[in-house]
Amino acid sequence: EVFLSGGSPVDSKTWLRTSIAARPGGNYLTWNPQPGLVYQVQTSTNLETWGNMGGPRFATGPLDELYVGGEPAAYYRVLLMR
């Protein structure tokens, strides 16, 4: 699974980690991409059906985030595209 996210199994700093950051303007999904790779954020309400949130995101640095608003309970995942 670590390889599928662009990380190295021997370097835990490269493992893809996500979190939700609550801010005054709403919630943000944050993650630690590997620069130069492309990721796609997806959301689901039931863990069975997933849909894209926006388009693919090219990682220019070691941190990325996406505004997810004040949505009701949802699940998020970040997929490595290439």
C-alpha cells in the first residue's frame, strides 16, 4: 500500500497521511504528497461509492490541502494517479 501512494516502506516520512483541519472558514483535508506526483481526492458517504473532488492535483511541495467545507459526515481518500 505504501508503494501505491508513492512512498517508501523503509522511510515512514514518505507514508501518505491525511487529516482534517478545522478552520474558521470550514474544514480542509490535508496530506503530505511526494513532490512531482499527481494525486486525486475522492469522497464517499458509505465507503462503497467514491466520487472525485475536483480534478487531479500535481504536488509541488510536501504539503497539500483541499477545502471540503462544512459537509455532513463524509469519508475522504487520496489516490496516487502517477
